[in-house]
Amino acid sequence: MPRILIAVTHLLGSGHLVRARHLARALAGAGHEVTLASGGMPLAARQDEPFAFVQLPPVKVEGVDFRNLLDEAGQPIATERRAMRQAMLSDLAMSLRPDVVITEHFPFGRRQLAGEFMGLIAAAKAVNPRVLVLSSIRDVLVAPRTERIYEAEQRIISHFDGVLVHGDAAFLPLEASWPASPELTGRLHYTGYLAEPSLRAPGSCLRQARVQAQRSNPGGVEQDAGLLRCARNDEEAEIIVSGGGSAAAMPLFELCLAAAGLLGPVRGWRILVGRGVSEAAFAGLRDSAPAHVTVEWARPDFPALLAGCALSISQAGYNTVLDLVAAGRPAIVVPFDAGNETEQAIRAQAMERAGLARCLRLDGDIPLTPIFLVQAVESMLNDAPKRSVTIDRSGGDAVCDIVARLLGARS
């Protein structure tokens, strides 16, 4: 049974870790012995995962300052924490003797953690010179300066055997965000998007809604009633607002509260707030919400809520977009684009071109205002765009075939 070690560190939201978990589940389901090592802030773990999980001493960032790594208390990480993280990863490699090492996002990103990733690869090769080393990346990257693009590609050429691109080249090729050289292009393996199984099967949304509501609120009535009302695909269906796991969506949440107030109680709104938002900020949103707007923490039954909503308003993160595609509901995407972030904007524009959503920008040529958002909401509710493409979301199956083929070529 091949042994696979996956290393990931999410810094702002939870998307990188969620995608790494999808990858680990898929590979474990194919019969591999999988260990996932996470170096970001801990997230609630699922029970009965088919892979082993190791939590490193966590690091995070504040806002979009990715150069300065912080600990749980928001203080700059100590040299000892860096050393401990690197030692834990190297020890894992030496004890597990993996047949495959997968670094999530590195070397295309996480440059500030290069020492621990390169140390992991070196340790794995020391105990197994034939180890297969792969990079795992999402569909869109943030292209840095030219010299850093060269640095990343040289690391791929010198230390890696291939790159798993968790996207659909027909919908959004990597070259849309990263200027790949011919050498790099030859090492790319598109898997399709890594997604949870769709809840969109006929009749499944309502059943799943009931099950999830009962699990999250045993014996409860109010939450179950609200969920089922949302899951009904009729004139009472809600507008669902979401923003991933970080606090980056706060401007969007505040804008939606203002728009909901202007639109009035013609339809209910539900704002799902990620756990990266502080308790104080959450309380502020909740206290300022009109009576027809529910503000609550993000819920595990989000896909079921989405599948029954009248309209989704969200950012354009990787996992959120996959939930939108699976749900098949009208959608407005407002990409996070603070600082030099371009990832979500590129993905959101591709979605609009494909008829999957309408893309609005907080700080575009025409800044997004509550009145403009109300107009967009009314337009989408009355006349959503027609879809023109289908996105490949079979990444879980494809990645297993790719890894098996690459392993077979080494034997």
C-alpha cells in the first residue's frame, strides 16, 4: 500500500486546508495510506476521516500581510516555532518513509515557509530516494515578481516530479494567472476541480437539509424550520450571503446588510460568517441586521442551504465557487481583491464569462454601493444568466489515476 504525505499551511482563510482534505480523502479512498500535516490554524476536524492528521504548531497572517507570520496570539512567530515545525515535518518523513510527498501550494507560494517544505523533501528523499514529489495547486495563482516566478520553476525542475493542477484547463487554464514556461507546462497534470459530492441530485437537498439540521441541533425546532424554509425552492427561499472562513468578507457582509435594508422584507436574507471573524465583529453584524436578515456562524450544511436558496452572494474562493456550481442557483460573486490579490477576480470573471454568476467589484471602475447591489439582486432574481459551460469537478477520481500512473512509471 503506497504511503502518501501531504503538507499544507493555510494562512488567511481555510481554502487550502479544505482542498488538501479533499485530496487526502480521495487518495485514501483509492487504497493509499495517507497522512495530512497542517501548519495553519486548527479547524474543526471531521470524525472518521480515512487519513491520519498531524497538526503542526500553527501560524497565520493578519489581513493580506503574508510576509509576517504570526502565532495563535497574533505575535510574530519565534525562531523556536519555525525550528519545531521543520523538525516535525522532517521527522514525519523519516518515520513514514513515504512513497509520495505532496506540498500544497509550494513552491508557487508559501515562499516564507520554503525552509520547512524543502527540508521535508530532503528528508523524504534521504529515506526513500525514489519518492515521488508533487506540488498541488489550485486553478488560479497569484503571480509574483519575475524573479520569483523563475525561482518557483527552478525548484519544480530540480526537486519535483510534477504539478497537480486542481482545475479545468478548458474553463480556466493556469496560464491565465501564471506565465508557465514550456518546461513547466510539460509537468502539469490537470485533475479537474476537487469538490465534495454534489447535493444537487433530485430530492436530495431537502433530505440532506433535514439530516444536517437534526445533527447540528438535536431535538431543535427553530433551526430546522428555518433550514427547511430556505431549502424550499420557491418564493420564500432566502438570499444566502457567505464569505469563506476569514474576516476578509466583512466589507461584503456590511454592504449586504445595507442592501437588505433598502430592499425591505420582501425576501429573507441569511448571512453566514466564517470563524475567522472576531466575536465582537460578529455581534456588530448581528445587532445591525434588519429583522428579515439572519446573521449566524457558518454551518456545515452550507451546500444544502445553497442548493435551496433564491440567490447566492459570495466571494469567489475556490471551494465557494465549487459549491455554487454544484448548487446550480443564481449567483453574484464579489471577489476579494485587497492588496495585490488577483486570484478571486480572475476566477470570478471566468464565471461571469461562462454564465455561472454575475461578477461585481467592491472597488472597480464603478464602486459597489448598496443601491447598485439591490439593482443587481433584483436583476438576478428576475433574469439569471444562462450557463454556457460545464466545469470538470471529478478531481478526486482523476488525481488517483494520475498518482497511480506516475508511481507506476517509477517502478
